[in-house]
Amino acid sequence: MSLEHLSALDRASQTSAVQARASLSWPVTLLFAVTAGFAVANAYYAQPLLDTLARQFGITRAAVGSLMTVTNICYGLGLVLLVPLGDLWDRRKMIIGQSVAAALALLAIATASNAQVLYVGMALIGFLSVLTQILVSLAAGLAEPSQRGHVVGTVTSGIVLGILLARTFSGTIADLAGWRAVYFTSAGATFVLACLLFRALPRHRLPRVDTSYPRLITSVFSLFAQEPVLRVRGFLTFLHFAAAMTLWTPMVLPLSAPPLSLSHTEIGLFGLAGAAGALGASRAGRLADRGYAQWTSGIGLVLMLASWLPTALVMHSLAALVVGVVAFDLGLQSVHVTNQSLIFAVRPEARSRLAAAYMLFYSAGCATGSIASTFVYARLGWTGVCALGATISTCALLFWLATLRPRASNV
């Protein structure tokens, strides 16, 4: 079967996709959001623990950021090799199986005796954390078109809350019972969620393509050539998540060092500040449903850029950092939800592959921001990190402005 034939088959199945759509109940939507939050949090528990892990396993402060880079690289591999299978296999079985496997990987991290085991465990967690994208694509497929932005926004809220509250959870548990307790606790929670998903996930079968695995993977990359909205929104995602990791990855270093010398619990509380911004996700999805995607994107990008000024004042005022974090994550969430709402509307029968293609930009941005920010911090300190973040955010805003054109609401 040629790629052209595969594309024609995909488009021909759109009618049946509409007929097969089933509405999600609110409790199941919330379960999707909670599961997605825990799945992505597993990849971020290490961020406020980087100083502790560096001491525990003999990793230098300049190199410890590579732990997050490895995680994000493997997340990218999962996007390419695992997520597209959602258009071929039963997504319900995939979601449950990945949840159980993630629980086992968390146990491996919790019992790690050396840096090699730690890195392997984090690599597995990165690979399996793409569960979030399978959940989002399934939710988008089950939602009514008029509610898709709202549903995607709700599930994405869970993802962003998971990323942000991972720091609070991780820091608090580490202070109370040590860093290993963080991963033991998360392993138990992940297994419980797998059991709940087994009972609650709808057995409804959405339309799937009939093709081989190699051709399915190849078609992920063909989507870049076929869909302009994917190229535009994907590059925006690369930039704003590179900025996000520039903010979050090295933040623990100045906060834990003198003169601030904050505890893991206190550092983790900054995740609560960022979580306030995540509450805008559902609202951003509703605005996208109503045709205000470009306005939502623009306001979000401006907020992200403006947030770097108060963030740079951390050594003078923790309150300024809180303001910066809230503004940054509100902007980040607004752009991210809008991106997904627009992309999932393009090819209903290929949502898993669209999710994989789009999130490759996310993974690349996170990996780039993580390694670049720790490198810059080691040489220029927090001021250099904020200058880097502001530069990336400026590029994102300029790129968005360059893509604007009359009636371009679909990109």
C-alpha cells in the first residue's frame, strides 16, 4: 500500500469516524486528566531532586541536567515508536498496559543502586510517559466536535498540573522520607490508576487504519509535509517548551543554594504557583472552540515573554518569582491547548499520529531547554538563564507574528 493510498484511506474514514464518536462522561474525562497528570509527573519528579541525586550518584552539578535530557530524548522515541500505534491497535489496551509497565519502571528507579540503573529507569519512564498523548488523542476522538477544545483542555490541564505539582509532591515526600519514597509512592498510585482505567475506559472502538507498522511510522513524518498547521504549531511548541525547561530545570539550583537555601518542600511549593496558571487550560480550549485560537496564542506568548522580568528578580524577591511562574505557565498552557485543539481538528482518523508528530517538537524543545539551561547556569548564573529564556520567548512571539495572515485562524 502506498503512502498516497494510505492517506486516501485515512480521509475516506472520516465519515465513519464521525459516526463512531461517543461522548465522554465528565467522571471519565477527569480520570483521563488525573491519569495523564500522574503519567507525565513521573518524568519530572527528578527536577527538584537534582542536587540530591547528584550527590547520591556522584554526578556533577553541570552534568546532572542530562538526567532530564535523557528522559526527554526517550520520550521522543516513545512518540515515534509507540504513540502512532494508537491508530492501529486498541487504545484501551495500550493505556492499561503502559500504566502497569510504568509502575514497574518506577520501582526500578526507587531501588536503583548506581547511576546507570537510575538513567535506565528514567529512560524507560520517558518512553512510557507518552501515555499522556494516547489519552489526549483518545479523548479528542470520543468528544463531540463542539466540545473537543474543552475536553482536550481538561485533559491537558491534568498534564500541566502533573508537570508542575510533581515538584511539590517530589520535594515534600523527599523531605519527609527520602527521594526513593517519591518513586515508591508514585509506583503504587500508577498501579491503582491502571486498575481504575481497566474498569472505566470505554470499550468503544474508534476507526483505525489498516497498514503495516513500518508504514504507519513513516506516515507520521509525511504529516509534516501534508499539514501546514502541524508545522507552524509544532515549531511554536518547540520554542515555548524550550523556554519552559529553561525556567524549570535549573530553578532548584539557585533556590537550594545560599543565601536562599530552601528545602525540597519549599522549592516544590513553586509548583503550586505554576499550577495556578494551568487552571486557564479549559478556558483556552473553549476560546479555541469559538474561533479565537490566534488571540489566545498571542496573549499566551506575550505573557510568557513578560514573565522573565519578575523571574529574574528571584535573588531579591521570591514573590516576584511567584508572579513570573504564574504568568509563564498561564501563557504556556494557553498556547499548548490551542495548538492541540487546532491540530486534532485536521485529520480525525490520524489523531495518534498527529499527537506523535506534534509532541516530537515538545520533546525536542524540552531536551534542548534542559541541557542548555544547566550549561548556561553553570557559567552565567540565574541572570544568564533568564536572558536565555527571554530570547527563546521572543523568538516564539516573532515566529507567531510572522505566521499571521488574513483569515489564518486555522494555524
